[in-house]
Amino acid sequence: MAEKKNTSYPKEKINILFLENISDAAIQQFSNAGYSSIKKLAGALNENELIKELKNVHILGIRSKTTITDRVLQSAPKLQAIGCFCIGVNQVDVKAATKHGVAVFNAPYSNTRSVAELVIGSSIMLVRKIIDKNKFAHDGFWMKDAKGSHELRGKTLGIIGYGNIGSQVSVLAEALGMKVVFYDVETKLPLGNAMDSKNLKELLGQSDVVTIHVPELPSTKNLINRNNLKQFKKGAVLINYARGEVVDINALKSALESGHLGGAAIDVFPVEPEKNGDAFKTPLQGLSNVLLTPHIGGSTQEAQNNIGIDVSAKLFHYLEKGISTGSHSIPALALPPQEGAHRILHIHENVPGVMSQINATLSKNKINILAQYLKTNEEIGYVVLDIDKGISKSALELLKKVKHSIKVRILY
């Protein structure tokens, strides 16, 4: 729980908007901390709806279906931070958020276990041909045979992307007796007995099950395509719980229909519906050896609860202490509280002379700086100033007039 620390702006006047049915754990965290102006909506909003809703919002919470554009950010002058209650931040124009001085946080680790467990469960379903057996049983046919069904023990699992999720999958797979190989563009320390493959081709050629755990980047679009699908072992299965653009769906369909691949589990798609109940189409529908799920890799009660707590904590730290650790848009600063002082946050364009102007302005007006912290990235600078209590309002107005200022606020 966040500290019930007084802020210069009354907590009951800080407007918080949560979209996409964010976990009640997040709402409880904010309520317990004294924030009462909280609005929760079940679905995502389009650009025009966001512009209308965000005019007086200070904190926004979203998941993966809400797109935050530069136009949206331009229309939200009071917005201080966006909490992405999910793994990624690709739904936010981070460059625009940086330009507007809006902190963007996410929860990169909180649902890793949920995804890893589902990868293992889907692997078992595919290699045991459970999808076919389930359909026959529901259709009223008794099909008890072992043809084409296998154990995972002794098989090779190939992991593309050995990050937080990939490494957890690695540990679970070894516990089941699998051999694990992985490929990552960065050097990673293997866990257990996992082996680092020299390249993607080597991994694909020896894996019975291939699972993908990479971000959505220009370099990962169609990472699995018509050419390298030919490099898979005959009968291997593919699992994609990463991003929809990573796999060429039409090429995958051809590999499945030809029998070269033995099956696939796909949870993410190039184009996904905006809300529950919307129509959904994919070329993979109707294939008996394909397990399709609606982007639920991290959708467990435990994961959503953990995400709610994690992102809320980051928002509290930023809102109440000025700590920006974990932000994708504001330079990372972690700083101790300063007793007997008021704290002012100043976000500005990263151009020469701003700090000199800040210090000269305060010095000229005989405003004493008790402590000062600065961190910059390529585009903006983030400075925290602790000053004498008696003159904080004057300092705030002076700092707003500093050239190249983006956002200025008194923290406490």
C-alpha cells in the first residue's frame, strides 16, 4: 500500500480513469491511499472518446486495447502518468508521451508465470492430440488410441526469446524432463541445463516444440515466415503467446495443412477485436490441430492482481514522491524524501542552458535550494527541486516561465 502522505493537490481532486476492466486490486490500492475520484470503464475507448474523457484526468490506467496517440496526449493537459496494466507499452506513443512530459509505466514481470504455465499446458495438449480427442468425445465418438500421441519428457523445447517469460518456460520444461535450447539476439545466462543455440535455424531444426517470447518490433515482424517454417522438424508444434505480427499466419496455415507442422497454439493475432463479443476471423479457424485462444496468456486472477498492485505502486511513487523508476518516457530518478521542504518537479526539453536558467531564476529571487536531482534522456530533462517551504508557490510560478518547460508541479 502506498504511504498516506499529503500532496500539495488534494487527493480527492486527483481524477483517475481506469479502462478495460482493470483489476479491482488497483482500485483498492488507490482507495486505500486516500484517492476517491476513481472512474472505471469496462472496455477500451477510441481516440475521440479518449479526448473527451481525458480533459480533467490526472492518472490513466489502460491495458492492451487502448491506443494512446499524440493527438490524445495533446488534449490531456492535466495528465501526469499512464499505467499500462500489462506487459508491453506498444499501445502508447511513448515518444509523444515523452514530449508531453507524461510518465508511462507497465508491469513487465507480473504475469510471466501465467504465460509460462499456459505454454507448458498447450504443449501437452498438442503433442497428446487432445484437441482431436476432445472434439470426437463432444461429437459422440469414442476414439481411444495412442497413434500420434507423445510425452513431453525427452523432447526438445526451442525457446525464441530468453527473457522473463522464456526463462520461466525453460525451468518448467526441464522439470518435465525436456531438453531446452534457446535463441536470443542478446547474450543471456542459461538457467539449469538449457543450451544457447547459435542461430534461429539451428534451434528450429532440433526442436519438437517451438515457443516464441519476443517483443513486437520491426525486426520481429514475420519472424516465423514461409522460408523458416521449412526449417522446422517435421511434425513439430509452434506456440505463439508473444505478439500477433511475429508469425506469418497464412504461411503457418500452409505448413499445418501440408502436414509439415504437427500443430500450433496461437493466442495473439495481427488484428484482434477491440472487445468481448466482437466478431473474430483468422485463417487458422477450422484446423483440427490448432489451439486458438483470445489473447489470454496473462489472463489469470493471480496475474491481474499482481499487475494491479505492481503498476499502482509505480504510479504512487511517481505521483507522491517523484520517483520515475520503471518509466518508459521520463528519465529514471529514485530519490529520498527531504524533511522540512517542498518538492517541485520540472520536466523540460533537453536543450543546453535550462538548468542554468532554473538555478539563476531561483537564485535571483533569493529562493534557497535544499536539494536538487537531475536526469535526462535524448529528448527531455527531469529535475526534482527541494526548496524552503515558505516560498514554494513563488518558485512554482517562476519555474513555469523557464524557457523550454513542459510540465511543472508541486509534489508536496
